[in-house]
Amino acid sequence: MQQIINFFIRNKNFLLFLLLLVFSLSLTIQSHSYHRSKFIKSANWLSGGVYESVNNIDSYFNLKGENERLIQENKRLRQLLFNQEDSLASGSFIDSTSFKDKYIFRAAKVIKNSYNKPNNYLTINKGSKDGIREDMGVITSEGIIGVVDRVSGNYARVISVLNELSTINAKHKISGEIGSLIWNAEDHRLVQLIDIPKLANVKKGDTIITGGESTIFPQGIMIGVIENFSLDVAQSYYNLDISLFNSMTHVGYVYVIENIDASEIRTLQSGTNE
């Protein structure tokens, strides 16, 4: 307490000056409309700046929640999009009251990712408890990632497209010709599409999408564009280098795709093969 009193005594002249300054300014603002309007505008600007700063700080700490909400919304929209496309492709009438989803999308986060080995894998934070099973396709908003190959209760392993064991059904979008997407273990930005027939008349920059001839991926999911190509004259097939839309070195959140009819289709195909 004594220190506070000493402070006022030492600075009594300065404090008196501040008090008189504030008093004189208040009299000026009250008695002149011009000064009053300027003061109000300045006060509004200052308070607005403070509120904006506080809001920016609050928004920063809420980013995780906002991102999670966006991911869930994207999952819902993708589920609607691909189920609708599947129904439209079949030429059937869509009755929204009896509509049954063929594809279910589940959001997950990548907790481990490799991309510089011959056989690369990702680990996601969802497993069998969340409905994840083997042979489910995994994508991001930009394109395909890989296929689930192992599942535990809370986690799952995904065979990356950057894996020599990976083979995915893919299509040249313009011609509709279908081939197999593989990886030669050379460049993490490029995968290879083989067995595309000569009549496809491919060009650099053409888009490659999923072919839809498997139970793993719906048709039309983006993969990449043709970077280079060569023609095997003896067999009349193209070998294509595909530049991926996805950056496989930076994978955060993904969507795992479940085909509701997968088991029925595989059972039927297995019986047919026998």
C-alpha cells in the first residue's frame, strides 16, 4: 500500500496533467458535434478491431471442429453424389422415398503414410468397430489413395496406389477404354496404366478415372492425367504414365468406401468362375 502511495506522490504532476487532459477532451467532445462524431467513429474502429482480433483467435482454436464438420459434410455429399450417379447410369427412376444407398462413405484420418518404398502403406484411425473391412476403397477429395487390406478393431492398413502389389481398375475417360493401374516404384507422382488398346487414341493431358468394373471403387473417381505414353506396336496396347491428382506425400483425411452389394457380387462371381 505504501508503494502505491509513493507512486502517486512521485508522479503527482504527470497524473494531474492526464486528469486535466481527459477532462478538457471530454468537455470539447460534449460541446462540439464534429469532435463528438470523430470520437464515436474512433471508438467504433477501436472496438471493432478488438472484436475482430478476439474473433480471429477464437476461430483459430475452433479450426479442428470446423474441419471435422466439413469432413462429415463432404462425406454425406459424396455418398449422395455417387449413389445418384449409379442410379442414373442404370436408367432407373429415382424415388427418394424408397431410395437405398449402394455406397457408404466413412471419414478417417491418416496416422501413418509411406511413399518412398517399393511397397507403401497407410494406416488410418478407423477399424472394424467403425464398419471398416478389407477390400474397401480409400479416396480423398482429389482422387484415389488405395485399398484396405488389413483391419483391427480401431485401425486399418491401406495398400497405397504407390505399391507394386496394387492393381486397380481404371478408365480412359474420353474413350471409355479400361486397363489396369499399377506402379513401377520409380516416382511417387506417377503411376502406370497398362492394357489400354490402340483404338483409344490417347493424348497427353487426358483424364483417367476409376472404371467401375470392381466392387471396390464406384465409377468416375478421379485418378490423374496422362503425363507420357508409348505404344507397344507388337500388341497394339498403350503404356501410360499417369500424373496423380493426389499428392501422396501429404495425405490427411480420407474417405473409406463400402459397396453394400460387394459380398453378393463376389459370391455370384465366385460361383460363376467355378
